[in-house]
Amino acid sequence: MQIGLVLVGGFLPRLAGYTSANIPLTPELLERMKWMLIGIQFAGVFTAGIILWFFPITRARAAKTRADLDLRQAVMQPIQPPVC
């Protein structure tokens, strides 16, 4: 979200060729900004998909991690005497 605000707020208009606030936006400039924003979002989603595709986790590894976390939680909890 914050990256999107930075892009729309300052970097993207300059990259698209909009340099002066005194000059009105043209339809061509708006179209260029739209396609640049779509391209940046597509690149982000594509990169995230590649990272997830090659993320080295299996069900066995997830089960081992869950067991390790459960063991750590059991060790960290103090043994309380029963309440009468």
C-alpha cells in the first residue's frame, strides 16, 4: 500500500513525463501512467508467484516445524500445581 502511494504520489508521474503541476494532464499521459501502474503491479504479483512456486516447503517439513513449535511452547510453559 505504501509503495503504491509513493509511486502514485511522486515517482510515477515524473517517470511518465509529467513535470509541471501548471500543465494539465493529457489523455495520453494518463493512459501511460495507467499502463505503468498496471505493469508495476503485474511485476509484483509475478515475482510473488515465482517466490511461492520455488519456496522449499513440503507437508513433512511443515509438520516438523509444527512439532518443534509445540515442543518449544511446552518447554516454555511453567508447570502449575493443581488448584484445590
